[in-house]
Amino acid sequence: MLSTKQCPLFNAGSIQHWTPQFDVSIALSLIIYFMLFILFLYINITIIILLSSFDLLFNYLHHQHNYCTVSTTTYRQPQNNAS
């Protein structure tokens, strides 16, 4: 069985000495990783929004082109029926 003399990390004095710095470093690293995670999500969401807006724009232009062709074909159909 190990005593506290053989393991200095388990001494009460050493625990009181190194835990505040350890807690601060863990808290800072967690805050930094959390901020980087939020930044990563923000960048992904903005890229998805930009891509979806471009997709909607292209769909609108494509449907507008279809509407033009449909309007021209429906405009041509009465001429074919009349002739």
C-alpha cells in the first residue's frame, strides 16, 4: 500500500498547491474549445445559409425560365389550334 510520502501528488499541501492552476487551465481550455466550437457551428450555418440561398436563387431563375417557356408554349398552342 502506497503512503503519501511515496506519492507526493496525493499530499494535501501539493493538492492545494496545484489544483487552482489546474482548474484555471481546464476552465480556460474548455472556454476556448467551446468558443471555437461555436465559431465552427456559426461558419457552417452561414455556409449552409449561403448555399441554400444560392440554391433558392437558382431555383427561382430556373422556374422563371420554365414559366417563360410555358407561357410561350401556351401562347403558341392557340395559334396551332386556330390554324
